[in-house]
Amino acid sequence: MAVADASFNTVKDAISLGLTILRLFREPLIGSLETETPSIMISGSLFALKEDPPRILMTDPPPGSPLLMTFTPGTFPASNSCGDVIAPLLKSSLLTVEIDPVTFSPPLEDVRYMLAVTDSFGCSTTSSFDYESIHVKAEFTADPTEGEAPLEITFTDKSVRATSYTWKFGDDSISTSPDPGTHKYYIPGEYTVTLVIESELTCTDSATVTIEVVPSMLQIPNVFTPNEDGINDFFIPDKKSLKFLNLQIFAKSGQRVYFYQGDGDDLQSWQGWDGKINYSERRAQPGAYYYVLRAVGYDDVEYIGREYRGTVYLFR
């Protein structure tokens, strides 16, 4: 650790700075009496190229011993209109003064810190040191974070200095790939996805994202207008998170005019009844039609019974 020493009478001699520690020897003038508490002005110009300026810890041992000033990540509040901070050199031995420290996480990039010090006689000096970051940060995005089952999520890693990865998807599945790609959720509920990373120097960090797969739901409309104007052209239930659906539609005569049964991806892409008889080009006549519907959600909720049998009106 680099250290610089400077001897001074009261605080009038020039100040020398090391890379991380400043030692100031306070020695009274020969034949004089000290009537004031000497002070050092720590200028508000203390800063880093990144917004993570250090704080300063000051200890004042008995006269003739070094005054240690060390700095670690933190910041100064402004104490006057100039943005300066006045720090008295306390005469009591082994006292420590902290100037309202605020601790920051270490910077993720390599930065240069600078310190400017001015004494009560206006003498000042500056010094700097370079900080080579080894800090790690776990970060990732998930898209989307909410939807119906089966919900496919794309995970993208944005971590810094990670060399090993552990993805926990919240459904008992795990991946150690830097790029896990997509993951599919089938059961409605809330999932906490956790990414744990480790750097080459065994520094670790973690990050989490919450995924919500919405519960199953089924609502059935009672009218549609298949006139090919792009508005309400299909008879299709409003559904979410269904893994199976069976639909039959009958005319007043009892003739079945439409049938559909599907699950999985086929059910996801199903558009509904377009008003044509049994997938032909013959258009069903306007009027009332009777439907019978059965469905099961990914949460095992069953949609059967009288409430899923009813009448739908076709208008052209």
C-alpha cells in the first residue's frame, strides 16, 4: 500500500498525498503556543471519473504522531456554498471523524479517483489513483414476464465478469449455460427465476426476475358476424391457459355444422368457427346455433356442464 508523509507546523506546510493513505505530522512551532484548533479543508473537488467518490476517515493521535487519512468508497455532503467540507484536527487522542460517509458498491469499470486537499493557508495539492475493478454483477432480462400457459420466455444474460452460470427457473429445472435461450412454463402460477454467477476470482452475485403464468379462463360469446370485414368474423371463446378444448356446433335441425378438438400449439393457433359448414365453402345461414363445449386448463380446472352449452347467434 503506497503511503506519503508530510511534516508541517500547524497546517502551513505543503501536503503530500500517496495513493491510498495520507499521513500528516502535526508539530507545534518551537517557542509558540497553539491557540486554535488547526484544520484541513477537504475540497469538494474530491471525485472519481465514475460517480463513486471515496470518503475519508481521519484519526488524530497525539502531537508528533502521524495523522492517518484513508479513503474508501463513499461521498461528501456540501457544507458551505463552495461545496467544501471543513474537517478539524481533533486534539483528543485516538479520535476518529467520519464525514457523513455513504457506502457505494464497487464500480464495475476501471476508474481513476482524484483527491484535492487544501489547508487553512490556502496551500493545496492533488493526487489520484487508478482502481482496477474486479467487481461482478448478475443481471438478465426475461421476455415476456407474464402470459398464458404454455408461456415461452426468452432469457438474455447481461452480467459483468461472469465465468460460470447457474440458472434456476423456479420450476425445479436448472441450466448452467451462459445463454439458456428459451424456457417454457406450463402450469399457471408465479415463478422466481434466479441467476447466480461467479467470476474467475470466485466473486459471486445473483439476480432474480418474477414470471407470472395466468390461471386458466374461459368465456363464451353469444354472437358473431362472419361477413369478412375483419371484425368479429369468428366464433371463438375468450380463453387463457387451456391445454384441451372440444367444441361442437349444431343447427336447429340437429345437424352438426362444426367440430373442433385440439390441444397444445394447435389450440394456441386455433381461430374458431368461421361460419362455414363443416370446413366447406358453404356458408351457414343467419340464425341461432347450439354449441357444446368442453375444456381443461393447464391448472387442471375443467370447463364442462350446462354453463358451457348454449346458443350463439350468427349475423351477416
